[in-house]
Amino acid sequence: MNKLLLAKILFLFATSSLFGQANKIEECAYPNEKISTRPPDNRKLIEKYDPAGEKVFTFEAMFKDTISIWVANKLIFKKYMKTDSLGDLADRASIKVKPKTEITIRTVEQGCTRFTLKKGYKHIYVQRDGNGQWGLTYSKYRRIYW
């Protein structure tokens, strides 16, 4: 009887550890956030803010990965993006999302980041540095790339 009980306990332990790994939630890094305060050269570049309107996520230099954007645990955007410092400096994703919503950006190769969208900004610039740190810059205007 003790052997049967021990066998059941070992079986339950082994199966629970196998299934527990499959259900493990990926931990996302929080980004370094900043607000772009540099006024544009041309004041007409400032765009009117609409809380219910599109927000433009711009992935800057050195992204070569499939990017997926999740809002409230729902996938709303997925695309392979390739940007580099030699030609394609940025790639954009436009999505409709309200401020103060939790956004998760996932990549296949570079992990993920999670943040709450700030109110008052249409443009969100997403960067990765050489150490793998995520960065966000909020702005009221679109950057011009040459």
C-alpha cells in the first residue's frame, strides 16, 4: 500500500512539473520611458491628439525580428520588421488603443516589454540598446528620417 501511495505521489509530482513549465508566464522587462521635449523645426509637424485615435509605434534601428503587439492580452498586430542603421532606419505599426491601457510588445528573438500607455502622445518610439534594454520615447510629432 505504501509503495502504491509513493508511486502515485511521484507520478503526480512528475506530471505537474511537466505541465507547470508549459503554463509558465513569460516575464517581460519594463522599458526606460522618456518624453521627447525637443520642439520640431516646423511647428506644423505637431499632430492633434485624439485619445481614441491611432497611436503610431515606430521601431527604430536594429530590429530584425517578428514584432507582435498585445493589448489587454489580445494580439492586435504582428509583422516581421527589419530596420538597421544603414538604410531602413525605422518601421511603423499604427494601432487604435486608448491611453492607460497595458501594452505588451513581444519579439521572437529579443524578449518582450510591458508598459502602460501614457496619455497625450500619438507617437511612441521603441528602441533596444546594445545591452538588450528596452526604451520608449513618447512624442507629439513624427520624426523625420533621412
